[in-house]
Amino acid sequence: MAKFNVVGLDDVQEAMLRQDAIVEEAVPEMLKAGGAVMQKAQDKVQQQTKHGGASCVHQSIRRERD
């Protein structure tokens, strides 16, 4: 039978857990930033329709405030 000697596996596990914590913190910030971009784009389209721009019906998208 073959024997395996593994060194440093605990370090890999800890690094993966740290990476997971970073992602969990970053995702809400990314979603808020994306929501702000979408809101700004929609506001621009609404302003264009008010001033004779594209004539389409659309609903407001607003991000929730914390």
C-alpha cells in the first residue's frame, strides 16, 4: 500500500476560509454598487422620455436603503 505524507494542508484550508470571508464581505457592496448604476441609468432614460426621447413605458427601480 502507498502512504501519503501531506504537509501544509492546514494552511490551505485556512487560506480558503479567509478567501470565503473576503467574498462574503464584498458581495453586498458589489450588489449595492450595481444597484446604484442601474438606478442612474434608469433615471437617465426617464429624463430622456420626459424631454421627447424614447417613448416607452417602464417602472422605477430603486434600491432599498439600509
